[in-house]
Amino acid sequence: MPRVLETVLCTTTLLTATAASATAASPAFAVPAVPVGAAPGSPGSCSRAYLPLPDPGCQPGAVNPDVTQETIGSTICVAGWTRTVRPPVSYTNALKVRQIAEYGYPDTNPAHYEEDHLVPLELGGAPRDPRNLWPEPRYDAGGGTAADKDEVENALRKKVCAGLMPLAAARTIMAVDWRRGRSAAATR
């Protein structure tokens, strides 16, 4: 964990400029078009080519409008706050099954995927918005696992709550490519 936090500290400088161009007040990030010929929501309409990230045309990320830089002290920086907004398993499990089909995963066992928030709840991601939820493989899918992503989420939340990083910068890291938050190569 200390290595992750150190890497995140270094990466912050590089990504703050990127985050400045992101619209923090916008509930969703830029959405590329769905692949030509694929109807949104249909089987195979989302590409696995982006793994370990979601297809940005299907899940660009979305934020909770109640969480802003000004409200972090009463939202994400309060211990246990994410429990108050986390959607029920009945909702996420049904969405996971549907999205596994949309991604055309050959392995359709829901237990092998985590219905994950691209912009995590810990950083004020939209709790129930399908643009922010996707079936992330629990296995290494080309550059990281769900557990690796969780480490970065927690390190970024600590930085935001300590005033060492703006919320918009942390959200941008997660929405664009969470691996940048842990990659020592990105800091060079």
C-alpha cells in the first residue's frame, strides 16, 4: 500500500492538467459512440478489447451529483458513507448478468466478475447508473485485477480527503485508466 500511495502522489502532478479539462460538475464523462452495427444493450455490443478497463462507449463513468469538492467532508470522507449509497445486490446482480452478455464474455459465470463502479463510490461515483457499472473480471484481464483497482481507489480517496489531490483529478484517473494511479512508469 505505501508503494501505491507513493506512486499516486507522483502521478497526481501528471494528471492534474488532464483533470482540469474534465467537467467535474458533469454527471458523465465523454462518451464515444457504440461500435457501428451494434445496438446499445444487445449481446456483444460492448468490446472486451479495452480490458482490464471497460469499453468507454458502454461505461464512460458517471458521478454522483451530491459529491463535489465542497461536500467531500460530509460524503466520501465520512467513514461508512459508501454503505449509504451502495446499490442492493439484487440490482447489481441483474445488471451484471445483462452486461456479461453485452460484453460477450465466453465465461458467463457471474461469480467470476465483480459488478464494479468505474468511478468508485469512494470518489463519488454514481451508485446505480449503468454507465458507471460494468462486469469487471476478477482474474487478471491484461494488466490488473479488481483487487489491484481497489488499492488505487483507496489510495486516491485518502489523498482527496487529506487535501492532497482534487476530487476531479482522482475521478479522472479512475475513469480514464486506473492503472495510471499505480504505474511507476507513468511518473517518469
